Amino acid sequence: MTTFSKSPFSSVNVSLEYNVTENIVHYNESQNENTFPDNRNIISLINLLICLPGLVGNGIVIWLLGFRIKRTPFTTYILNLAIADFAVLSNEIIRDIFSLLSWINSNFFPVYFSFLSYDIFMFTFTASQYLMTIISIDRCVCLFFPLWHRCHRPPHLSTAVCVIVWILSFLISAIDLTLLFAGYAIIANVQFVLNAVVCLPIMCVSTTAIFIKFSLRPAQKKKGKLLRTIWLTLFFFLLLAFPLTLVEVLSLFRHTTEYSYEYGYICVFLNSAINPMIYYLVGRDKRARSSKRINKVLEKLFKEEEDCRENQEI
């Protein structure tokens, strides 16, 4: 009999005992009456207010890039990122609805749902993290090696990379869930250490390089909005998505609290929801008297993909 305790992502503080031989899970709720249900329900409502607009925005991006706009190697990455963010937000919406309903009826929250919800989150969040890392690398290559990016880049590289990202993310989340069921929650956190060691430095260097390269451009060549959009997306990803990684790494040393986990997850959901807003705010014409519909703005923005021929003159 092994004991597993991982409460930050569940709707209540739970301790689960998993008997491998009999394949039985005993679900014991251990909740603080002073903090639950009030604080838990407030957090669930905040998450819903964040996730619902983001779900609509990412849905529009998926619809445009999937069915309306001719796909390019770069927009393939954006499409897959929108799919990952859409999955993160929809999973959280379902979890929060279950959480609110479980306040009315404590038996409503299924025993396995917390595990399944956490595994889906890890799968989609890991995919979005890897995709953002790849996007940052792709934009740096386009800026600093435009000739290779335009002429020698394999035509199906984006599709192949996205497939590899989804497969790798699924394997990581499956291993994570297996370790959690086996009672090795600390080992499962090692993947956040790898994210901090590998993804974070790459994205920091890439984001800084893109900012410097864009700042050195002549004024007439700073009109391209897509590069500015990608830089802001990377910046907010570093600002909002990596606090959770930091919390998970610090948890290895017992330097975290339940509220730090909640803050980390809220930041992740906010990051997944904010990307379509960035696309719209940067892509719209500020001089126009009337605001265009979001689908028109996004369609114009993604059709304006950075032309690497322009970069050859820099």
C-alpha cells in the first residue's frame, strides 16, 4: 500500500491510498472548513471568468487558421498552440464546474476525475510550453538566418515538429500519471526541473534576441505587426506560464504553499486565454474609426506573416 498526496490541482485537499494488488482507490476528503468551500469556489469562479473568454478567442483562432486562412509553416505552430490552449481552458472549465457542483453534493466529484483532469492539464500545458519554445527558435532563425529559413527549410518541418511535440507531451503526461499512482509524486516533478533547465533559457535568449533585433530595425521596417505579436506572446508566456514551473521546482524543497500553487495555475490559465487578445490588439488598425471584427483582424494579421526577404536587407 502506497500513499499519494497531491492536492494543488484537485478541488479539495485529498489523500489517496492506492492498493496495486486489489486495484482499489480509497478516496478520503480532508478539507479545512474555514477555507473550503468559500475560497475554493471563489478561485473556481475566477478561473471561469478567465477561461471562458479565452476559450472563445482560441476557438476563433483555430477556426480561422484551420479553415479560412491558407496555412503556412509558421501558422501551423500558431494553430497547434491555439489547440493546446483551447484544451487547457476547456479542461479547467469542466473541472471548475465539477468543483462547484461538488460543493452542493460532495459525492458529485468522481474519484478518478481529479487524476484525469490533472493528466489532461499536464498533457496540454506541456505541449503549449514546447510549442512556444519552438516558435521562439523559429522566429530567431527567420530573423538571423533568413536565407536558410526561406530557401533551405524543409517544407514539412513544422508539421513533423508539431506531431513530435504532441507525442512527446502525451508520453510525459502518461509517465507523470503513472508515477503519481505509484506514489512517486516527487519524481514526477522532475519534468518541471527539465522545463526550467531547457525551455526557460531558450525562450529567454530568443525573446531577448527578437527584441534587440526588432529595436535595431529602421523605423520604416517596424510596421510589421506579426513579429511584435510573437514577441509579446513570448514575453507574457515567460511572465505567466513559468511561475507554475518555479512553484513545482520549489516544492521539491518544501518551500511552497497551497496558495502559491493556486497562483501558478491561475497564471497558466490567464496565459492560455490572453494570446487571442494579443493577436487582436496588435493586429487591429488603431487609426480606423470603427473597430473591425476579431476574425477580420486576425485574418489580416496572419496573412501578414513576416517575409524573410525583408530581413535580408537588415
